[in-house]
Amino acid sequence: MVLVGYARVSTRDQHPEAQLDALSSAGCERTFTDQASGTLARRPALDEALSYLRAGDTLVVTKLDRLGRSVRNLKQVADDLQARDVALRALSQGIDTATPGGRLFFHMLAAIAEFEHDLIVERTVDGLAAARARGRKGGPKFKMTPTRIAQARSMYDAGEHTVQQIADTFGVSRPTIYRHLAERAAAAAGTAK
């Protein structure tokens, strides 16, 4: 059985020494370190650590948040480790999936976090439905009001401004101006029929 450590710091200003010291004190024979945000899908040192592990080994982290981008991702990593007969130990949380109690505690944490995520999604959906029922729509506020669209069309029709100049005047992109010009052309074509 080999203890393999994994440390991660989020920014270049942070230093992994505290994690590395804790992993060394825990008896890790080999340690892998990433200097990347936890939200990034690509963490080369973690990939290397996961491929280094063999059945009977234990992956050791100082805290669970060093390992997973989200609870769902953390559970996927833990399930993959369990399928490969590799234990997971989080030093500060006292979790060790090599023991039945550690596995139970880890799965309870994951289930609670997943339940919390589902509640957030449900509340968001309910809130959006309630807003729609009151006639409100979600999404960004449009910069181009009907008055501004009419002004932009007048500027374009006068031929004294480029589309870029018109876009800069209203603080929008050129495609936005072109879209509103195309809407007018489509509306004109529809009334001509």
C-alpha cells in the first residue's frame, strides 16, 4: 500500500508548502502538485497522480476541495478510485474511504451536497416561473430600445455614418446594428406581399 499525495493551489500567489508539509507528515511517498483553479477541467498533476495509483494505494489530500471542481466531480473521482480499489483520505476532514465509516461519511457528504444543488435548481426554476407569470422575462436588458433602433436606422439611411460608427454611438456591436436593419428589411418585405 502506497500513500500518494495531491496538492493544489488556485493562483500563482499561493504556495503549496503547507499542503506538501501535511502530506509529507501523513506519510505520502510521492506527491503531485497542480497550480490551477479547481474549476478547470484540465489538471495535469491530478491526471498524473490518478494514473500512478494502483490497487491498494491511497490518494491523500489535505481537504476535499483540493481534489474536486464540484461535489459531482469529486464523487466521480471517488467512485473511479473505489472501482480501482484505491482509497481516498482527506486529512483535515478525517475522511478515509478505506474504512466503512469513512466511506459512509463521504457518501453522506456527497448526497447532502447533491441534495442542496437540486434544491437550488428547483428554487431557480420556481422563481423563473413566478417571474414569467407576472410578465417578467429573464435575461439581459436590451440596449437597443425602439427609439434607439429608429435613430440607428435614420443614421444608416442618411448614409453619413458607417455601421461601425453607428454601433459605437449606441454602445453595441456591428452585428446588433445589422440585425435590427435586417428586421426592418424583413418587416418591409412582409408588408409588400
